[in-house]
Amino acid sequence: MIRVLVQPAAIDVTAEFDLHDAGGHGASASFIGRVRGDDGLTELFLEHHPAMTEAGLAALAHAAADRWKLSALTLIHRVGAMAPGDTIVLVLASSAHRAEALAACEFLIDRLKTDVMLWKRESFADGRVAWVEEREGDQRRAERWG
């Protein structure tokens, strides 16, 4: 089962864990990405292209499922306005054994930063607004997956 969602609503992590694990799996790995409040950040806004963002996430999810023997995969990404502490992304990967679940989870986080159409704008308490540029390390981490 592969589930991919792009949504402006808050991610209910507990409900998603319960839904994902309904079938029972040998191993599950997860990643929860949250908005950091560094340097007085008050809002993170994720802009996206509705069709292309979801298609990009779905392509990555299917690539992970093809590469590793996954019994279930959930990939949810928020868009729109978020405050520090809000969950931005949730990845749940399950398989018979931990190595596949852990690798798939890491692959998805590394690749979605470079492969999916999402743009981040940060707003700060002092009035600054800045678009987040891709980090050099993001590209290196994505490239190691081939």
C-alpha cells in the first residue's frame, strides 16, 4: 500500500501511524520533519505546484517501493503556512526487515529535497522575509542514491 498526500492541513501523526500500521509489519521506519524556529522564524510558507508536487512525491514513493521490498509506504507533505514546531513532512516505510524500511525512509527524505517542486519562504519576527535556497549538502545526499 502506497499513500501519498499533499495537504495544507496539519498532519495527525498519531492517526497516520495507526492507519499505516493497521496491517502489521516486521519493521517500520519513520521520519517526522518539523519547522524549526531558528533566528526568530515566525512562519514557514511552502509554495507548490499542485499537480507537479504530488506527482513528484508519488514518483519518489514508487521508486522507493520498487527499490526495496516495502509492505507499506506513507508520504505526507504539508504546504502553505506553518509555525515553528508544526510537522512539515511525515514518512512511514514498512517492510519485513529493518534495513529496507530504514533505507527507503532515508532515500525519500534525501530525494524529496531536490526532486520535488516545493519552494520555502521564511518570515521572521524582525520583518525579514527570505526564500530558502537549496543547500550544497542536499544535492550531495540525493546523488548518493544514484
